[in-house]
Amino acid sequence: MFKFLARLGRDTKGATAVEYGLILALVFLAMVGAATTLGVQATNMWNMISNVVTSSS
């Protein structure tokens, strides 16, 4: 059992997969943040246009 645990402790095959998973998670969070910001800015722009058109009528 000790040999198995020692070999498992030296194994680095899964570390690369974990690193790629963390990078993917960070990219996903950045994309969600960018999409949220873009959505808020687009909504504000359309509200401003709507207010301008309503007030000029």
C-alpha cells in the first residue's frame, strides 16, 4: 500500500489536466464578465435612445 501511495504522489499526469481546467475556468469567467458588461452597456444605450426619442416627441 505504501508503494502505491508513493507512486501516486510522484504521478504528475493529472496535474496538467487540472491546470488546463483552471485556465478554462478563468477564460469562461472572463467571457461571462465581458458579456455581462456588454449587456448592461447595450441596455443603457437603448434606454438613453428611448428617452431622447420620447422627450423629443
